[in-house]
Amino acid sequence: MRLLLLGTGGYHPSERRHTACLLLPEVGVAFDAGSSFFRLPPRLESDELDLFLTHAHLDHVVGLTFPLVAMQQGLLKTFRVHAKPAVIDAVQNYLLDPRLFPVKPDIEWVELAERTEVGGGVMTHVPLVHPGGATGYRLDWPDKSFAYITDTTAPGKYGEFVRGVDLLVHECYFPDGEEEWAEKTGHSCTTPVAELAREAGVGRMLLVHSDPQSTADDPIGLDVARSIFPATELAEDLQEVEF
């Protein structure tokens, strides 16, 4: 299975990273629609897409205004967006309000089910602690598994949910030393994320949603994370991962 990291930053785009979008191109499944969502249509390997939203903050949904042309051209014929009712309401009534965006895309809105059969696997979800709420996802196939946890403060109460996944994509907005801001904004620091991955026995971890205000090649202290959980990488935009 291939995972394309179309956007790996948080809050706002930077010269290096756009905001959140992950794509499983072979099965037509994506997560979040941040500013990187414009990259998705030409990389999708079918004309159907199931998109799962974690929450309604702008850096995760602004891209829902982008695929209109691809849909009008028939490149994307079926577009289903799965989310909690409050998230759907926020996107429909605010982001896609005609005063902000004049033409509503032909999106099929799907209230998030407890279990969803999608992409040849089973999608489940868990609530995350974040201002306004957020949702973490896990997708299990017979021979592999994947989890996406973003916009929350590690370690949280989702360790069992991600236990044993082959690939965990987890947010890490702050380096160690910024715990007060992490708690205040609903984000994570490096050490707690690495400890969670180790204790949950995941196979591999990619860190996303880093602070766009940092211009450093390593804004979160990758060596610290690897000292705790060696199979840790800092994700980059347009990175492709096999798992």
C-alpha cells in the first residue's frame, strides 16, 4: 500500500509545507483537505474519492473549495466526505457559504459511521482532545494497518486504538519545552508522541503538522524522538511511503 503525504504542515502553509492532506491513491481514500488538497486530483488513481475529515479547523478543510474544476471536468466523478455532523455543518454553512465561495461542489456528505468498509479495509475512529474536538482514524486491512492522529495532545486516551498498527502518522507541532503551549492549543510535543508510539508497539511513525513558523530543517527534535522510538521520521510534502 502506498501513502502520499500531500501536506505535512500545521496552521498555515509555509515555503516548505502545505497543510494537511494524506492520500492512499490505490484505494481512493484520503484524510483531511488542507491547503495541499490542490495536489490530489492528478494523483488519484480512480474517479472516486472517500475523504475523512478529522475536524473543521481551516487548515484541515480549506481545500474543499479546490476540486470544483476536477469535478466539472469529470476527473473526480464521486466525492464522498465522511465526518462528524458538527464538522459537516461547519463546512457546509460557513466555508461553502455562497458569500465566501459561490458554487458548492457536488459533494456527498456522509455522517461518520462507527465502522466503514472502504478501500478494501475497515475504517474506525476515536475522539481526540482538541479545541472544538477532533477525530483520529484507523484503517485495517487483512494484512496491514494504518492510523492517523492529528490535532491533539499526546499521550491522550487513544493508545489502545493505535496499538500495533504498521504505520502511525501522528502530529508533532512543538519540540520539547513547549508543553504549556501544547496543552493550551491542543497539540503535541516530541517526547510524549515518541513514548506513545513505543508503548503502543506500532511498526513505524511519521510526524506531521509541524509549526510553520519554524524555518529549521528539523523543527521538532527528531533525534529526541528516535532515541525513544527509532522508527520515527519527519514527514515532508510529496513524500511517498510504502507500508
